Amino acid sequence: MAKGFFARLFSGFSEIDDDFYDELEEQLILGDMGVNTTMELMDYLKDEIKYRGLKKTEDARRLIIDYVKGIMKQPEDAYDFENKTCAMIVIGVNGVGKTTCIGKLANQYRKQGKKVLLAGADTFRAAAIDQLKVWADRAGCMMIAGNEGADPGSVIYDAAQSARARKADMLICDTAGRLHNKKNLMNELAKLDKILSAELSEAVRENIIVLDATTGQNAMQQAKEFKEVMKIDGIILTKLDSTAKGGIAVAITSELGVPVKYIGVGEGIDDIKRFDPDEYVENLFAAEEQ
Ligand SMILES: Nc1nc2c(ncn2[C@@H]2O[C@H](COP(=O)(O)OP(=O)(O)OP(=O)(O)O)[C@@H](O)[C@H]2O)c(=O)[nH]1
Ligand SMILES: [Mg+2]
């Protein structure tokens, strides 16, 4: 998973020179770090290397790692919601892995002894409800769902009442995938957000956007547009098992200031992990393929 994407760069150059800088800049952009983040990093690096009189690319690698770790540092309260009564909405474009992540998370939370309730507010297609039901069964948790075509707002409303009545620790709401440029569907999300906050005001609210790591800079654009319609508390970056590039996590955190909280590394129920920024950055800039 995104291990040593830049390894060849560091093994190809041992001394810092203009060719190294050019190649580094190109590789950072190819690695999905985004132009803005790449430029900021390059400026910092050049200044620091000059100021400290460094010569070896290995020194540059350590500087990059420390700088990027700084960008990726999670807020201290990033996972507080896990230990409180929480109502979560999971959003994102079509096919990024929302429903799968919900199944995986439900399973993890339930294994931690939490009472988990899933809400199937993707009423756009019948198969979506069935899919979530399969995950609810696998994770051994309860589920509330609307029928195909039902108003997702009413599903969220019902789920909130049910979560309170059953004293659920964790309510996780699945939503239909939607393109970030479809205004009415985006506004619908804002409505769901309001309903859930109003109906379950005692719960900590957590809105999570799921982004597919293999889509690179597209994921950045999606996150920006979703952030316009509702507060986003965290990101799940999926399909990291299918890409060698991992820079998108850095670009998004740097440009949007939203922390990555979990990563998806496969299709199985256990293929979700809490995001460990230090480990991630060390891996991304590892010197050798390990
Ligand atoms: N390799 C890999 N596949 C994943 C991962 N997460 C999800 N998938 C796959 O991605 C596909 C889509 O997953 P879903 O969970 O249905 O995605 P969704 O966002 O709910 O899709 P819609 O509801 O249609 O918008 C499925 O085939 C999943 O198995 C992951 O971390 N790695
Ligand atoms: Mg889905």
C-alpha cells in the first residue's frame, strides 16, 4: 500500500542538485500530492536545505518526512466520537466504497462492544438496501431502512428515533452515491445533516466522506464540493490496496484541513484501519521497497 512510491527517486540520486529537485517535483505531482502541496513542500525544502547546508538526498528525504508528518498530524480529538453516543452520515460519489466501509466499521465498533444501528438512506435503488442488510448481518448489528424511492430524510428521521429508543451507541447512515456537481442531490445531503442533528441532538455528529484513492485529484475536487454543503469531520480513503500512489491523502489534508481517519485496504470485512499518519508517511517516502 503506497509503500516506497518515491524509493527509486532517492536511490537514483545521492547528492542534492537541480536535477534532483526537478525529478522530485515531478514525482510528487505524479504521486498525487497536488500542485499546491508540492509547491509548498518544494519551497520549504529548498530553503531548509540551503539554510542548513545539506548535500545528501537522504537528508532531503528526512526533511520531507518530517514536514509531511506535520501536515498529516491528526487533531487530538479525531476519534473522540468513537467513545461517545454518535450519529454518523457517510457521503461520497458513486462506487467509492461507502456501504462497504459502513459494514466494516459496524463490525469493528460492534466487536468493541458497542451497540450499532445502521440506517439505509440510500433509497435510490433497492439493491442498495439489500447490500447494507448483508453487511448488517455480517457485522451482527441492527438496521433501519426505507423502501426504494422513499424519502431519505424520513429514513434518517426514523433511524434517529430508533437509535434513541434502542439506546444505540453508534448510528451510521448510508447515503446514495451522488455526483458532486448535482446541486439538488447535494442540497438533499444538507437536509439529511440537519434532520439528524435535530432529531438526535444528544449524539456527537460525525460526517464522513469516502474517497477512492485511485481517483487521485478527482477525489480532491469531490471533497471540496461536498464540504460546501455540509461540515465534514473526517475522510475514509478507500482502495489503497489498488494504488501505489498515496500522495492524495497528503494533498487533501493539506488543502482542506480535514483529517483522514480510516483507510480501506481491501474488500473484506477486516480491511479497514485507523489511519496512522506517521506510519503512512514513513511508508510513502520509504527509501527502499520493503
Ligand atoms: N480493493 C478495494 N475495493 C474496495 C474497497 N472498498 C470498497 N471496495 C469495493 O468497491 C466497490 C463499491 O463499493 P460500495 O461499498 O458498494 O460503494 P458505494 O460508495 O456504497 O457505492 P454506491 O452506493 O453505488 O454509491 C465494491 O466492489 C467494493 O468491494 C477497498 O478498500 N479496496
Ligand atoms: Mg452504497
